Amino acid sequence: MRAPLAWLQDFVEIKESAETLATRLTMGGLEVESVEREPTPESPLAPVLDLYVTPNRGDCLSMVGVAREIAALTDRPLTLPSIPSSQIGGEAAQQTSVRIEEPDLCPRYAARIVRGVRIGPSPKWMQERLRAAGQRPINNVVDVTNYVMLELGQPLHAFDLKKLHGECIVVRRARAGETITTLDGEERVLSPDILVIADADRPVAVAGVMGGANSEVGDATTDILLESAHFHSLAVRRACRQLNLRTEASYRFERIVDPNGVIRALDRACQLLAQIGQPEAVPGVVDIYPCPIQPRRLDLRVARAARLLGVPVSAQTCLDCLRRLGLTVTLEDEAEKLLVEVPTFRPDLKLEEDLIEEVGRIHGYEAIPERLPVGTTTLGGDSEEHKLLRRIRTVLVGCGLQEVMNHSLSGPSLLDALDDEARRVRVRNALSSGVSLLRRSLLPLLVETVRRNLARGQSNLALFEIGRVWQWEETADGAREPKEYVRVGGVLYGALCSPDWTQHGKPEPADFYLLRGIVEQLLKALRIDHAAFIPLEQPERFPQFHPRHTALVRLTDEAFDGGILGELLPDYAVALDLRERLYLFELSVEALQAALPKEDKPYRPPSRFPAVTRDLAPRIPPDVLYKQVDEAIKTLQLPILEAVRLTDVYTGEPLPEGWKSLTLSFTFRSETGTLTEVEVNTAVERIRHVLEERCGAVFPA
């Protein structure tokens, strides 16, 4: 906003230079972006302040508003224009009528009538002030409405009274299919979301934005109806957005105009019209104000002001600063509490903290001494969750995976069946369907990352991501609220290593066992040694996964899954244009955290004695899983058994159908001495016996 100093001096004495005043205003919270020099007949270079007004300070979009700030910051009196007040009703109410159909969008509408006007240029002094403030002079009637808007901050509009059908005003929503040609010559299609000013038959203005050409003041105009109203900021903003139209009036209404300054602006316009030689207005004013907006009342505790500002302030200082801003303040002596009545031209003052901020900026932020912060210092450190995430990253990078970061917003995907529709968290007013959901799994976007890389010639991919997911959960009282979780997910596609590092030039592609090995390596590095990999018992829960090449990860004995790993079903891979098999895993970081050992494992030095290895090749029935074999061996709790490895699985002739022959390699070692043949043979026999008894194993002769 442009504010000429010559105009501001009508309301407040300015002793400082323009540059000094600009610095004082900026330090007080009203930023001056530049000081310009405007040539005028009185002064070749008259200074003009170019102000940046924040959206919450609509009161500063006027000369009086800026002058009030200058008066408060410099502690000088503010002189407001002397405006004769008009009587509500009177003769004007007999010559026109106003009806508000949408009081929520237009709480107040007032009108005055001036008859016998002569359209012509406005006086030179008015044109010069308008130009200095960035407005183009048009004619005497329009210039007066713009002058009042710049002076008092209240937009006005003048209608040609004879062009209004029925000589009445109706404030209503536009009807479906209605159009209006605005003053800029554009025909605009209106929707029922837009508030309009209408006569008895048609819209004559878009409320708070721009008038219509069908009621425009022209050279032949003799009678005018002056409008001054208060429109809801959201209604004006909605109309501007839909019509792609911004004006000086809408700029102010969007930042809230004083509802109790409506009549004063009308009276000022009529006063100026008479001053520049136009007829006196018809006595009286039509004022429709069904629910008057009252000033807000707030309390200000002086002690709290001192705490927030960080400097001692007295009750008198607070009272003086607020009164200089035009607020009505009374002091309760005993409690040192101020009772503040906030005028309606300051709708931004809603809380006690807002008043304290006003005290701070008027008293002067530069008056607050600089002090180093005082407090107890503590040793910094990382959280347990971040420590765990750092360990996970280290392990997965060591396994050859590369970390990626995807957006937390996602859209519909072929992998969405992993999610329960009712548990998805949707985004209100999403910009597009591709960002309409908070992701509930990392896997869909990881798969999309694979597809994007394939389209750019990358054929061997091993990726992982650590990120947050969201889903609706029921609380203890039966309500639903979105919950946030942390997951680690990964994908393998193609080979894990480069062809340069293989003997025959073609590396082996990733498979389920490589994927499981990576997950096992992660669990081993985290010292989670009690995890179980459980085959899918309900494959319909995970229709995208291959039912025979998928496992759930159980990390504790509690009834929740630590995660899932497996192969994407080939049908889905074809639908996603994937030529190779794709393997995925996703683990719950919360479950990993819960499964971590509670105590550090004590250090045990390696044994000085040699190890002994033995192999067994039990034949296992079709319904027995390797997990059962492993658990059966663990039940023996053999102190000399150091490790068990599954080295081979054989099916086919001469084994019966479905049976498997497992090659198990056992490592035995003692910490106290070299093992004897008898000790090793005894341990092997116990293993054979438990496998025969618990797993139905058969050992060849």
C-alpha cells in the first residue's frame, strides 16, 4: 500500500524524515518496503511510503490506520476527520429499500442517496492524492468513493439510481446460470457460492469485489445510490478465486473491514461530494444491521506481560501503550490487571498474548535488553528410536541395499489390497488423486520407485526405505483417530551384485532366500534371536504375495506380526510391467524396538579349543517345516552345540512324494577342553532321537 506523507499529515504531526519514519514503522511491526518520491506541484519530490501490510492488519490499509500507528509509535495525538453524522432512516428510507437474504455473509449494508449530481472531473488536489496513492482518477463520484476507501479503509460503491430496477437493493446469493458484465467489460458466470448485490430483477455487483456495467455511473448519471457494507472475508475470497478477479475493495474485505465504520464512510463521502460542489445528500441513511458486532473484551495481567516480554513493565506502561492504539483500557489496582475493550477495527486482537505483543511493539522491541538465555544445560543425545533406525540403515546398506525417500502422500495403487479401506487416512482437499491418501504401507511407493528406475534403464535394484505410515485405530472409548507408525521396507529386483563381480558374466537374480537372508542378517545385527518366519495361513489377507514364497515375521510371543516378506505374485508383476520377479519386505520398527534384548549381552571370549563338525541327513515328512526341526534341536539345549546350518534340501526319487531330505551341518565346541569322540557321538544321537520323536524324521541306514 502506498501512503503519501502529505496525506498522513492531515491526521498526525510528522517531524521525522521519511527514512527515519520508515525505520520506526518497520521496527514497530508495519514494514515499509521502500520510500518513493512522487513529483507534485507543491513539492517536486513528495515522499510516499510503500508499505507491506500483513493479512491480519486490515486496519492499516488506510491513511487513518497508518496515521494511528505513527501516532502510537511516536506518542503524538491522532486527529480524525470531522464528519457530520446522519440520521438512520429519514427521507432516504422512503426512496429506496435494502433487504439482506444472507446475513451470515453480509452482516451490515447501508445506503445513501444523492440526487442532481453532475458528473465531471474531480478537483486537482483530489486527483493528485489519488495518483500518489496509486489510484487512477476517473470522475468526481468514483474518485470520492476511492478517496474515502483510501482514507478510512471502507470500500464504497456508487450505483446509478435510475438504472436500478425497482430502486431497491437485495443482498443474496447468485442464482444458477446468472451472469453479470463487470466494470472491466468481462461477462462472468456466477455460481450460488457467490454473494451478489441485486436490484429487483438481476445482479448489479459482485459483493465486495466489483460493480456491474448495468448500473455504472456515467456522464448521463444524475442520481446515485452510495453503498457501504460489511462483507464476510471468506465470501469475498471465494468470489475472487472463482472469478479470477482481484480489486482494491476485495483486497480490504479479505482482510476484514471495520463493520462499525460503515455509516461514517458514507457520511464522509457525502461530505466530500458537497465540498467539491455536488448537491447535498438526501437526508437519512438506510442501515440494515440485524446483529450488531460488539467490541471484544479482554483481560491483561501485567505480571504475565512482563514474563512474556522478558523485561519488567508497569501497569501504567501497558495502559499507555494500549490507549495510544485506540483501545479503551481500565486498570484494576489490586490485581494489576487491565480490562481492555478492543474496538472492532482491530479484529486481530483475540487473546491476552495479542495485547502483550502490542505493548511490546509500541514500547519498542529495541528497548528490551539483550541477555543470554539462562537455564540448566543437559547432555544431548539421540533418542532410542533414532539409535535403532541408525543401526537398521547401517545393516541394510552393508547388505547392498540403497536407501530411498518417498512422499508420505500416495494415491490408489494395485497394491492397495494390502490395506483395509476403512483404515485409510484420506487427505481433505487433496490437490490430486495421486496425493489423496496418507500412506498405510511403504511398499506401493517402493514398487513405483522400481518402475521409475526401470523406465530409465536401471535393471538391478536393491532399495529400502524407513518412513512413517498412518491408519485409523479405535481408542479405548470407541472413538477413531489416526495413528502414526514407523516402518522399514525394502525391494529386490534383478541381481544384487554387478555382472563385473561374477565368474560367468551373469549374476544370479534375487530370490526369496536372499530376501530372507537380508532380513535374518538385520535381526541378527539387532541381536533379536527369537524371531520366527511363519508361512501364510490366510493368503487372502495378502493377495499380492505369492502364497508359497511369503512368510510373516513374528518377533515376540504377542499376537501381532512384526512384518512380512515374500515375492510379488507374478500376475501383479505383469500388471505393473515388471519382467523379473520382485521381492519385498516390510517390518514394524515398533515391533523391532519391543523385541530388542533388554540387557546388553556379556562378552564371552572365543574358545581356545578346536571345533568338531558332523552332518546328518534326516528325511522329513511333507507336513513338517524346517522351523519345527530347528525348534526340536533347540529344546535339547546342548551346551557343546555351537551352530546348526541347513546346507541342502533334496526332493525327488527315491524319496516318497512330498518328503524332503535335509542336510544339516552341526558345529560342536567346548569352552573347557577338547571334545572327545564319545561326547560328540552322544550329542549326535540325542539330536537323531529328538528329530525322530518330534518330527517323524527317518534316517537312512
